[in-house]
Amino acid sequence: MQPKLNPSWQTILADEIQKPYFQDLMKAVDEEYKNHICFPPKELIFAAFDHCSFDDLKVVIIGQDPYHGVGEANGLCFSVNDAVKIPPSLRNIFRELNDDLGSIFFPNSGNLEHWAKQGVLLLNASLSVRIDSPNSHKHLKWGTFTDAVIQKISDKKEHVVFLLWGSFAKKKGSKIDRTKHLVLECGHPSPMSANQGKWFGNKHFSQVNTYLKSKGKREIEW
């Protein structure tokens, strides 16, 4: 399998996708999809890059791995396909979004493509997973690739907002250059973390837009 990345990402990641580890990763992913039921559908593995070009990138949200239930994952972290019941973490994200921005409308779809198309990279650390088996593709070296993606963004862009939710994302984003990017951290939106007071009240969505506006960039219509 060779990724058909958005042309702007193809240029930025040209050296990365030629490395031996990445070639091995693509072979391993092929084998997994051949021998097991895996998500998202193969053609959506790189959807985060398809919907958000490198040139338009303004915000990065880091997740762990795709949803592992049938019909849920669409290649964007925290996002699910239309008509899929909104998962608990995403429900908490929407609750915080509503509280932060004073909205009275709760989304009836958990599909976050409209965020991605405005320049929000919804990046999972692993881009695939086996059915009903969370973190099952962690060993495939997806992490090496997504670490490289984050590093390229940090090095080659400026004034990007990184949202690091939970200890996993914080560790993943530990090498981001904070002298030229805004990094916002808080607990994970999962019910366990949120119920411990580590999620609600973070006001990340308004902070993102305040920062983007201050840099002359168009705000995100969350």
C-alpha cells in the first residue's frame, strides 16, 4: 500500500514515506487488512491529511487510535461517521464547546469533517486498528510516522495551535516548538477524566480563535 496523500503533504513528507520503516509499515498494514477486520476503511486511513492540506493547517488535535466498532471510524480523530451514535468523549467535547462559546445547539452528528476542511488536522497517533481491539496497531510503528508529522509541522509552520488532551497527547506533543506555536493542554475528554474535573472549563475552542485572530488568520467555525 502506498498512501495517496494530499499533494501539499506529499511534498512535506516525501522523504519520510521513502524510509524503510514506512515501507515496512505499509506492508504490515496491508497484511492486517487482508487477515483481519480493521478500521477505518483502507481508503480513509489518511483522511486526516486529505481533508486538511499542509498549506491551510491552523490547528492540530492529537488522538490515540481510531474507533474500533463497526462503521464508526472515518479517519479523523474523535470523529465518527454520520448516523453513528456520538461517543462519550466526543459528547464531552461538544458539551465543552457549547459552554465555551455559549452555543445552544448540540450537534446531531459526530462527523468532524467540517473542522478538518477549515484547517484542523485531526491526527490519531495510530491510523488504523483491529475490530474491537483498541491500540492493536500500536506496534506497527504508526507512532514513528505521526511523530515525524508533528515534528514537520512544528519545524516548517508557525502560529499553529496544538491541542493536547490527556497524558498520551501531552507526551506525543512534548517536542513542539512552543516559541512559535500555541500549545494548549488539559485532561482527556473521556468520561473518567472529565468527571474528575480535568476537562470541562478548559475553554480551548475560544482560545484557539482568539489566537488565530491575533495572527490575522480566519477563526474556526466550530
